[in-house]
Amino acid sequence: MFKTRFITSVISLVILGTVLFVLPAPVAKTFIAALILVGAWEWAGFLNLSASAARYVYVALIGALMAIVFFVIPELNERVLQISCIWWCVAFLWIFFFPTPIPIAIRWICGVLVLIPVFVALLELYSLSAEVLLLGLVIVWAADMGAYFFGKMFGRVKLAPSISPGKTWEGVFGGLLLVLLLTLAFAKYSGLDPAVLLPFCLAVAALSIVGDLTVSMFKRTAGVKDSGQLFPGHGGILDRIDSVSSAAPLFALGLSWLGLVG
């Protein structure tokens, strides 16, 4: 399993690097939009939609909303990201009360709250630069990798057993430790103030865990282990961007709020 996950990760990184740093910007933005639409198809699997036509309706809804925020009201992108941060704070509290019934209507709405802001955030970050977007992703990946390996080696105390039994508090602290070390290294390299950068990056990493657990809540409610099978050993798009969906909006907002970008 580890070999499969490793090979998939390498191939995915090569594709991502090509998209971000080689292909023209319109192609890269289209690629990001396509990934979110695949995520919408997977989210529709949480809605008990038996007919494929109904799943296409949900994908069309998400696509229409993406088009609106991109073409019609781009000036409200910051407001979309702010709403997203509020949603993820609510999701954080929701985790403590799970398992709870999640009505179908709520699942429809939550899919919008997950998918539209991450689309906006990824495009905003890419518009700043491919390097900025990659930095945001690296923070999430570091938190995830640190949690995985520290959890494997030292994990004892369960983080949220009713949602994701494999996650532990030791893994959380390991992930945050790795983010801390990488942030200090980046601060030294970039010349940015670590007193500003460090708490910001740790907050982004911590919120990424909330995204992971929140999407897991919906998967568990729907009775599925993975959202899809697009990435062998990893699952679907939502399994890959669950942490990014919560971290990217905060990262995009925080960069401007803290004056970390011009």
C-alpha cells in the first residue's frame, strides 16, 4: 500500500508542477476548476443520489456557482473566503458532537461551502504566483505527512475515534512540529518575520485538520471509506483536497491581512 501511495504521490506532484509552472495560466486555472468539478461529483455521492443524472445536476450547480464567482462577482471573492472561515469554525465545533444525523439538504449546502471557497482560494493564490500557491499546499502536506508518520510511530491517544479512528493526537503534534520546522526554515530563507509567519502557518495547518475530519464526517455518514478511486492508494479528489479546502481560504486571506504579500 505504501509503495502505491508513494508512486501516486510522485506522479501527482509531477502533474501539479507541470500545471503550475509550465502550462499557461488559463490552462492551469481550467485544470483547477476541473478538479473542483470532479470533487463535486464525488460530493454528490454523499447525497444519496442514486441516478447519475441527479449527480450531474449537483455538478452543474457547483459549476454554475464557480462561474458566477469567477466571471460575475469576482469583487466578492474576499467575502466568500471570509464566509468560508466562519463555516470552518462551525465545522470545528460540529466535530465534537458527531455522530449526528446530517439531513440531505444540509449535505447539499455544506458541499457548496466546501467546494466554492477552495476554488476561489486556489485561484487567488495562483494569481499571486505559482510559488505562493505551492507554499500553501506544502504547509498542508507537511501537516498531513507529519501526522501520518508520527501517528504510525507514536500514536496512542485517538483524536476523533467516531470520525477517523486512525488519527491520533500524537500525529497532530507531529504534523504541527514539521510545519513549525519548515516555517522557520522558510522564514530564514525569505527574510520574513518568523513572529508573524509562524503562528499564521501553524493556524493554517491546524485548520487543515478540521477540513480532513469534516469531510470524513460526511463520508462516514454516507457509508463510504473513500470519496473516489482517482488516486490509487489515496482515494478520490476530496480525499486529497479535504485538508486544502479548509486551509486554503485562511491562507489566502491571511497573506493580505498580515501584509505577507504586496
